[in-house]
Amino acid sequence: MTKICLCLTGKTIERDLEILNKYRRYIDIAELRVDCLLHEERFSIRRFPELAGIPVILTIRRRSDGGCFEMGESSRIALLSRGLAFAEADVRHNFAYVDIEEDMELPSLEEAARVFGTRIIRSFHSFSGTQDKLIDRMRAMYRAGDEIVKAAIKAESLDDVTRLFKISRELGDKDKILLCIGDNAVCTRILAKKLKSHICYTSIKGEPDFPPAAEGQLDPVDLVELYRFRSITKSAKIYGILGFPLKATSSPPFFNGVFGREKKDSVYVPFPAETAEEFFRLADEIGLLCASVTVPHKEAVIPHLSYSSEQVRSVGACNTIVRTESGWSGYNTDTEGFSGSLLDFMRRKDINGKRITIVGAGGAARAVASEIHRLKGKALVLNRSSLRAEQLAGIYGFEYGGLGSDGIRRIKKFRDIIVQTTSVGMEPDISGDPLSGYEFTGKEVVMDIIYKPERTAMLERAAAAGCPVLNGADMLQRQAKLQYGYFFGRKYPDS
């Protein structure tokens, strides 16, 4: 069973114990990062397992391996020896594991550790992606039957994640820890059971004096409560969301919440991918069943589909993909999600006669333009690239322009409703405002499909001018409920 480990990176043992006790119910083991402790604190590490009351990993990570230890190897070996010395018959008072890099040769220390029940984690870290013959390197690292081999790889792309899953298959049931470092590889943490990883490492959020042990580690609360780590098995059905950089998405809470209520052995995972191609390679490797698609891939996924719905064909954008026996099927739920949200907000059944500005010309803008045309509105499409604006506007006979001063002036004729469809202003860069040159009159209905933050800089300005404003949270809920229907072949249970 994969164990949840909390990495303790405090400067004092007292602080480490304080954090451990705060998160105790979410974790199974802890890693004492001795390299993060103040120099004087390192002399007291031997009693830590007894004080912790749960199994503990002893780790002293060199800076070259992503840690903080800068003294020589002899000092590090002396500290490891101090931590393992005076072992007790009650193994609960000893370190349960000791992490030793593959280039360390410590046969006497390792043998002493084994005698008193301390397991060896033999590890290596790569900060340049997966390497050639990585599987051979890992097999060679097993020097005794009770060892756990650990590979921590800095993911340069999602293809590194795919290779790690392949390596897991090839290693079979050997005890191992496999993970990718980096925010674009968070799926290796959530799917640690699928990787047959012995341990899943976590770090806490929101404590300035307690830095994360590695980039991409999840908070243990998020791992357990948001991603239901303890409720899913290594055979869990995998769903997810494709986008990039995918810093702000509320889809995982929605779908994982549904899976929890329905008691499904399923999990919904974020997959940040720079290209659609690398995502589909990973999807095939892990058997992903369905996915939501967000910026910038709503158009890029279409060539990979064996079936496109009429809505996808007419809009030219896809936000929902479903695996079938004959390949991937694509649908678009943004259209109905957008129009339902806007019409309910305005308490109207259509927008006949309304003149509307659409900001953006990407996949979301395509869905918005399609619905405005269907509902008999007239529109102006503005985009940073006026060529893309022209291409979208031409489909429906709309007007178009760039986001320069000329385009901004033209909004005056199309300002009954303004719909912002780009990612400008979305977390983490919340200062962006694609209409910074436009002064709201207070009469416009202003919708921004971004939902994090709750109010973008543009919406804040519009609200201050007296405009009715709407963010994308309601649209997200609506389109996600429609996605549920495509994922599971039945209507979303509202009650």
C-alpha cells in the first residue's frame, strides 16, 4: 500500500513536531529532512522517531540533489551514523527508513540499519528529464532484497511522466518510489498507487518558514480530501483536465466531489501539457478514460479525434473528450454552459438585437460566438491578433478588430454585452486587463469567463462603474454537469 509521507523541512525539531502533529491524521509516515535543520539541531535527531510516534525516514539531502546540505560527505555520513546509532529493540524508536543516494557506499552502516529494522531507500535525482537506459540503472540499484529504489526525475515535458509509467510497468512488483519533480507532473503524486510507488511525498502550504521539499509536491490535505488518495486503488479509473499552464482550475473539486458522493473508485487529475500530442501519449499509457479540455488546447485536440460532434465541427473547438473502442470522441459543452449562464443572469430567453463585444478568438471565443449567432445577437470580435479575429468573425458575419485604440473605440457600437474569453487576468497573474483602454459607462453587462480570481481586474473596473458583472464560475458548473453526461452516459444528478 502506498504510504503518504510528510516532508519535514523546519529549522528546528520542535517546529517539525508541531507541523507533524497538525497534519498527523492525513499522513502515514514522515521524512525528517536533517539538511534543513539548524546546525545545532542536528545533534538531537536520534530521538526524533520516538517523539514523532510514526515511522520516520532519515534523509540528509545534498544541495546537488535538491537539498540544503553543504558540508562534506564525511560530515553527512557522521550525521547518518548519529541518527542510526544506539538502536533500540523497540523498532518504533528507530528510524523506519534511511535514504541513501546510489553513489554512497556505506556497507557497514547499511548492515547495522537492517539489523534493527531500518529499510534502505536507495535514491537518485535527475534534473534533466528521464535518461537513456533508466530502467537498467534502476535495476542495477537493487543491492539487497529488502531495498526500495527511488527515482526522482525533473519533468521537462509530459513525455517524462509517460516514460516513468512505462518504467513502473517494467519493474513490476519490485519495491520502488517513482515520481517526477515539477508542477507539470503533479499527476505522478496523485497517481502514485498507479505507479506502484511505495511512498507519496507531500509538503504543506502556507507556512513561510516551512518550504516545500520539492517542486510539485501536494499538500497532504489536498491529496487526501481533494484527490481522495486513501479512497482510490491502483486500479482506479482515471479522468482529468488537459490545459497549460493549468494554474487555476476548479474542475478537480467538482468531479472528485462527485466521485466521492457516488463512491466511485475514480479520480480526476490535472494534466498540464504544452502539446496535445504529449497528453495523448500519456493518456494511452495510463488508460485515461475521459478529459475536459481547456486553453490552449481546445482546437489542438481536434485532429486526434475519431469522432467530432456537430457542435465541435461547427464551433471548431472541443472541450470534452471521451475514449471509445474506435478512438477519441469530442464534444463541446462550453456553448450551452455560456449561453445558459448569461441568459439566466440577464433573465432573458435570447439576445435578439443585442450588440456584443467578444474579447478573444480562441477555443472559448469560438463557443461564445457560435451561441451569440444562434441567439440572434450581433457581435464585434476583438483579439490581440486581428487576423484571428477576422477568421472567427467571418464565420458568422460579425465585425472584427485588434485590441489597439481603433478596436477599443469600436466597442461603443457593441457594448450592450461584453464577454471576455481570454486567460488575461487569471490567477496567478491577476493584474492583466485586456480592455484596459476602455472606460465602462455602467450600462454594459460584462461577463468574464475566468473564475479565479472571483473578480478579474476588468470586472473590478466594470463593477466600480456600475455595470452588472458575471464571472465564469456558473458557466463552469453548467458545462461540467454537461460533461458528466458525456463521461457517464447519464444526466448529472442535481438532487
